[in-house]
Amino acid sequence: MPEPIDFYFDFSSPYGYLASELIDEFAARFQREVRWRPILLGVVFKQTGAAPLTLIPLKGEYSVHDFSRSARFLDVPYTHPKNFPLATQDAARTYYWLHDQDRETARAFAHSVFRALYVEGRDVSERNLVVELAAGNGADREALSAALAGAVLKARLKAECDAAFGKGVFGSPYMIVDGEPFFGVDRLPQIERWLSSGGF
């Protein structure tokens, strides 16, 4: 079996959202699975000295325009959130908590979070909403709430972020295919050629 594609993203990344709507179907065309790996861009920015795109002069205004244009180009629904950027650690921790129980439930939850933020305009930085979205995908509310209040999930997400940095991950979406790194949803055509040709 060919190696899965590693898909690193932050729920607060519009480009990560766009990639999330495409990557599983995209990979399946080449008989590849995808390993979803949420990270925190806030931690990335501390490592790289970068900042959220929307907070950078000139680049910020362009990026908001490009989020919507890219979504139209990819035929993915998108509404820019009013509360942005925002914290997503509870969503990321919940993803890993669910993943350890059932991978498909975790994947469905991830889609729920992305769509709640970028389609419905809901504030996914709120823990109650994160728990609600997880429960909507079959999670035990009380067990999840207890886990989010504890130290284990915090350590788990930190370890996942550290492992990502160790592989050179510096943004969202960041995909690793057969050891080859690709940054940005606009790199999907390159990934397609890579998968179809065995590299270039």
C-alpha cells in the first residue's frame, strides 16, 4: 500500500478549510488515504516569527479577498468569519480525543468545525460549541468536557505540534506526500502531478 498523505492544518486557516473539502476525494483518486493532523498556527507563528495573514498591512486586505476568490474557484462555500483570527485549541484537542476512539468520527467532527466557522459563521473558539459539534457526531459530552479540562489533551496537542515542526511544517495547509512537502491549497495541482507520475 502506498503511504498516506499527511495533511496538517489549523481550523482557523481558511486555506486549510478549502483543502479539507477536497483532499480526501482528491487522494482517493490515487488510492491514497489521508492522515488529518490539526496543529496550532499560533505556536507556528512563535516558531517562525510570522503573524496571521489578515493582521499584516496590505497583505491582510488581499488575503481576505483571496479567501473568497479561491473558494469560488474551487467551488467550495465560504463566508469570512466576523471573529477572525480565533483560537482553535479546543477543536484540535477534541479531534485527537475522537481520533483515538474512531477515525471516521474525528473526520466528521473536523468537517463540522470547519463548516460551522466558514459556512455558518459560528465561533468555534467557544468550548461549548466545540462540545456541541462533537456530540452531534456521537461523542459523549461529559467525557469530552472532562478531557478538555484536563492536562492529557493539552500535552497531546503539544506533542503533535512538536512532531509537525520536526517535519518542517510551518503553515496550513501543509501536506507531505512520499516525503515531499507541499504548502498551500494551491499546490494541489502539483500534488496531483506528483501522484500521477511518481514524482518530478
